[in-house]
Amino acid sequence: MINLKRVKVAMVLAVSFFIASCSAPSVEHYKGSEPNFDFKTFFSGDLKAYGVVQDFKGELTRKLVVDLSATWDGNKGIIEEDFVYDDGETQKRIWKITLNDDNTLTGTASDVLGIATGESDGSVFHWNYNVEIPYDGSTLEVNFDDWMYLVTNTRLINRTSIVKFGVEVGEVILVIEKVE
């Protein structure tokens, strides 16, 4: 006879293990990694990004180039992003950023729902926000989970998971470089 209590315990343990294995590390995991990511230092002046968008199957759906311009007044910053996609579509996002004393950051933009929150440690910056993206003649609310990895003092790799209902539906990968 099957012991239902043991089956339930085994199922709970299996689900817990699955959930734990799917969670990303925190930025503290990267403490001490080099080069040190200073958001304000990296995102100052002009930058250029090159990237790709993939669907949930990992298939390339779009390519893009982004011109960025960032200015600061103390710990308040403005980052303007001008997107150009390979199909000719253009998009503009203007971030209003606030840097906090504890290495956290908050940001808002017109297509961001609520407030983006982020933090950095070592060579890594992570932030998370909900955004409305154009989809099939309408808009779709999704979560952007951004991980930025500073490779050199002038170049980083940005991986963004696009999540809907807890499931990754796409991914954006960018290389962002400071313009000299």
C-alpha cells in the first residue's frame, strides 16, 4: 500500500528543489569580483549597444542597435536610449535614475510600470522592472530581469530575461560600450 504522507513529503521536497535550482544568485554572490561596477561611472556620457532578441525557443527574432546618452546631477541621472531594430522600428526610452547610498538604484521611464529597482556588488548589476511592450497590434505587460556583467571598465554584457506569468518568453542580450 502506498503511504500518501511519504508521497506528499517527496513531492514537496521535489518541488522545493526545483524552485531553488531555478532561482538566480543574488548580487552578493559576486562580491569582490573585478572590475568593480559603478553604475554612475559606467553610465556617463555616450554609450552604444549592440544586441539580439530571442523568443522562448532561443530563436533569433530581431537585432538592434542602441545609442545611449547619460547625464548626472549628483545622484540623480537621466539615461536616454534610442533603439533601432533591424526591421526599421525605432523606440525611445528615457530613464530617470536615483542612486542610493546602499548601492541600490531606482528608476522610472514612460513605458515602465511602477519603479525599477536594482543593486550592484562586485562587477555585477541586477535590476528588475515591469514594462509594456508592443505585441501583435497591442501591448503586453512583461517583467524584465536584467543582469549586467562588467567585462572591462568600458564594456559590459547585459542579459535580460523577459518573463510573463513566471515563464521566460524571450531574452535580450546586449553588449554595451562606452563611446570614446
